[in-house]
Amino acid sequence: MGDSKEIIDVTARGVPERAPEGRADHGSAAPSRGRRLYVFVGLFGCLAALTLAYCFLRPPVYRAEASLILKPTAAQPSELAPTNDSSVGKSDLVVAHQVLTSRSILERVGQEFASGHGASEGARSLSTDHIVGMVGARMVPDGNIIQLFVEGSDRAEALQVLRTWIQVYLRAFEESQKAALALDTASLDEELQALEARLESKRKELELFRQVNDIVSLEREENRLVSKLKGLNESLARAQEAQVTAESRLKALLDARARGEDILEGRELRAVLSMQERAEALRDQIRGLSQRYTEKYMNLDPKVRGIRAQLERIERRIATTRAEAESAALDKARQDVETARRSVAQLEAQIAEQEGQARQFNAKFARHQALVDELKDLETLYRRRKEQRIQREVSPAQQVPRLNVLEPPQAGEVPVRPHYLRDAAIGMGGALLVSLFGLWLYEFLLRLPRKEEPSGGPTLIFQPHVSPGVEPPSSPRVLLEGRAGEASGPERELSPLEIEAMIRTAGPVDRALVYLMLTGLPGEEVARLRWADVDVEGGWIRLSGNPLRSIPLVGLGREVLRRLADAREEAPSDASEPVFMNENSKAMTEDEIRARLIFLAQEACLASPATVTPEVLRHTYLLFLVRQGIRLSALEQIVGPVGPSFVSRYGAMAPPGPGRGPEDVARVLPVFQKTDDRG
């Protein structure tokens, strides 16, 4: 197996002839087409039979349905905790649903069937676990509705189970509600008794507190201590007012005396006024006598002297009386001020003492008020519970939720499941997928390894002496294949014979493409190339970019581009036109160039033609330069920018010794040095 080789003879027509000897037979490495068909049909048939048997042997399932509507408990208004009708209704609905689906109810359904009251033979044999698997309930909170359903393979049996379930539940529901009502009534009675005891105890506590703390009224101002404090405050206000009045009077008397005004009042004032009248009468007499008599006569007249003596006595008496009266008035005013001040001080002391007692009384009165409020709350709660108890006695049916049948039990004639056709289609699709997977797994597990060939892609032998119209000789000269690894992968390198085969097979356009890409131009630069960049006569192609590059045109490359240029000159053209154009007279794209190379490699009968890409041609040219010893840093001047991994990939292929410059290496492959012999 290691000596097998493949020999290809390529004539000038590009038609390969393969040697029959040593041909690898890959058909034995995998199951034949007939075997794969048998495996697939057998696997798919088994799976399809099992799937269809499972689908169509399942018993039909019928559904019986009914609806119950629940009227919730009438909400009782509460001053302390107002109720919410929606929350009460939802809680009743949840309780009804839980009771309805409880195992105890379903056990009673089973017992009802076991007792044989109108039950069929099939229903009598139903166990509780079987009934649990058949029944179901769903709540509709917005309408206070419970939807019941029973599923079973027997339609009549499902209806019977549903009817019995509803009857058992309604009986159990009524019994539980009656028991709950009785329990609730007993609980209310106990609560009322406890509230009565607490009310009596609270009243006694309040009365005792009033007696101990001398609280005679619920109004704070009506209690004795508060009344006394209030009277003292009023007396203090009057005393302070009297003090202000006395001080004002004293100040007024002192100011009047300082101004020389009389400050007499009452009897003293009347006495002084009387004496002043008498004195004034005596002065009038003296003035009358002085008009009739001389002063000397008057001094000698005893009557006049008596009048004057009497006037002097009256004036002295007036002065004495005035002084005594003023002193008495000032003393009285000062005494009134002092009395008022003492009264104010005494009242303030009494008020201070009473305020301490009042603070203690306020604390006691606050406690008294708290006891009163507690008593009121207890009385309110007692009245509410009393009203509830009376309502229980008057209308007990309104205190429990009422459950009625909204839709009677009924069952459809068509089973709800299984969907035979749909399930069969799904099963067949699954069987097909599993069969395909099983076929792939069968091939994967039984696949034999391919025979490895020691040689690579076929080595081509060209016979240029054979014309296209002449059949090739029966015994062509052959060359052995190269290494197998070089014919595959992105790192493929074209041999000179492969390049020559492509050139001989290609037309002018494809030859120009091969030449340019084997001088370092990547596919995108070839697609962008314009005739303005080509100087056929000068033998150069000038490429813009960084760095600027010049591609030499020699031998076959120059000749083929001259032909293309001559063909272009036959029609009006522009120097900015692309060199390579497609059938639509538009610039050839990189993908089109790549496709032309693959087709050319296929026509040239190269091994693995799909791997002959612009990158492979550029890689072949780079190896051509590197093997001449060119400096890796100088490659950009010839082929343009290279990737960062270039040194690691191509450095090991360079010969030992110092690197060479671009001017010291051959720029064109030897296969292009000669001109076209098909001219």
C-alpha cells in the first residue's frame, strides 16, 4: 500500500491520463450505497412502527366539565378594621378550592362509589389515587368561579365521577359551614362573656381611681384642686391690680406735694376749706378797716388787733391741719402699697404650692382619661360583638359563603387528547431524524481509514511535441509524484512543472494573471491594476502605495501583456481602464480572479485544484525569493507589506549567510524568461 503511486500524463491539450496501476480503492473504506439504504430503511421502519403503535394504541381521553359559583361572606362593617369585599371573597374562594381538591373529599367520592349507590362497575373499582389523577379544579378569581373537570377514557364514567364529586363536596361544604357557624357562635359567646368581665373590672378600677385621687368630674376644671388654683390666680390678678393702683396713688400724691398742690381729701379738706373761708372773711374786714383808718390807729385799736390775732390763729391752724392731713394721706397711701405688696407675695406663695399639687393632679387626671378611653374602646368592641351575635341569631345563612352550581356537568363527544395525527407526524419526523443520525453513527463506527500515499500531488509530464489534433502516444513519459503534503493546505507550493502546465493551458488573460501573481502581486492589487500603471515598452509595472514598487516585465509576461495592449488599442480606450475586465466590461473582482485560477488548475489537471489560489501563487513567489537569500526586510520593496508572522514562517527557509538586496536576486521565475512558443 505504501508503494502505490499515481502517474498523470498531460498532453498539450491538457487532458490527463491516469495510470491504472496502484489506484487506491476508497470504496471499500465505507459501506456501499446499498448497505446504507438497507440500514436506513431497517432503522426507520422499526422506529416508525414503534412510533405509530405508541400513538394509535393510546386510549382516548374525554373531559367532563362543570362550574361552581361562590357567593362570599357578607362583609361586616368595622370601625377599627374596615373590611375589603374583594379580599374576603378571594379568601373564601381559595378555601373552597383547597377543600374541593383535598384528599379527604376525594376519599369520600371513592367511598361513595364503593357503597354502590348508582355507580357503574367501572366506577366501583376506582381507587382514591385513580380519582386524584382524574380530577382537577381551576379558580377564576374575577368571577368567584371554580371550574371543575374530570378526565378519563370512559366518557360516562367521567361524568359520573364529576357529578358524585360535586354532590360529595356540597354536602361536605354545608356540614363544614354549619360546624364553622356553630363554632363561630360559641366563640362570640365566649368573647362577649370575657368582654363583660373586662368591662366590669375596668369600671371598678376607674371608680376606685376617682375616689383615691379626688376626681369628682370628667371635666378637669370642675375638680376642687383645679378650682382652688383657678381662684388663687384670679385673686392674684386682683391683688396685683390693687398694688399697681396704690403705687400710682402714692406717686401722684408725692408729685402733687412737690408741685405745691393740696393733697388733702375728705374731712380734712373740708375743714381746711372752712378755715380758709373764715380767714378770707377776716382779711376782708381788715382790708375794709384799713380803708377807713390809718395803720397806726389800727395798731392801737383793740378790735382790729383782735381780728388780726384771730386771723393769725386761723392761719396757723390751717397750716397745722394741712401738714397733718398731707402726712396722714401719704402714710395711708404708703400703707396701701405695702398691704398690696404683702397680699401679692402671699398669693404667689400659695399659687406656687398649689401648682405642685396641680402637676400631680394633672398626671393622675391623664391616667384617669386613659382609663376612660380604654373603657370606651371596650364598650365599642362589646357593642360590635353583640351586634354580630344578634345577626347570627337572626340570619345565620348570610354569615357563610354560599356555593351554587353555575354550569351542570357535561362532557364532549370528541376526546380532548391524544391528537393522533399530529403526534404521528411528529413521531415520524423524529424517527426520520433518529434514523439519519443512526446511519451517520453506523458509518462513523465502521469507517475504515484511508490508505496514505507516500507521494504528493501528481507530477506532470508535458509533451509539447503533441499537437491538439493528434492522439498522445500509448506509452507517455512519466515522472513520479511529489510529496503528498505539498498538495494540500494553505502552504502549498507550486512546482515548476505545475506552473508550466497552467501557462500552457491558459489563454492570454489567464497567463497575465498567473505572471503577475507569481511576481508578488496579491489578488486585490491585480484587480485594481490599470493600464496607466503598465509600461510594456519600458518593461515595468509601477505600483503606488507604501513603499512604491516596480514589477519587471520580461519574457512571457511582457509578451502576453503586449498582446493584451495591442488588442486594447483596436478600440477607443482610456488609460484609467482596468487591465483585467470581465464579460460585462467591468473591472474583474478578486473573487472572479480566484475562480479563474481554480478553473485553470482544473483544466491543467493539477492535484487539488481548489487549493490553487492567489495566496498559493504569492507563497510560491515568496519562497522563490527567500531561497535566493534575500533579506527579509527587503521583501517589502518587491512584494509589498508582509504580515508580522512572516519572519517565523519564512526565516527558516533562507540559506545560511548574509542576506542579499533586491538588486542581487532574480525577480522573475525562470519559467517566464522564455517567450511564448505558441506565438
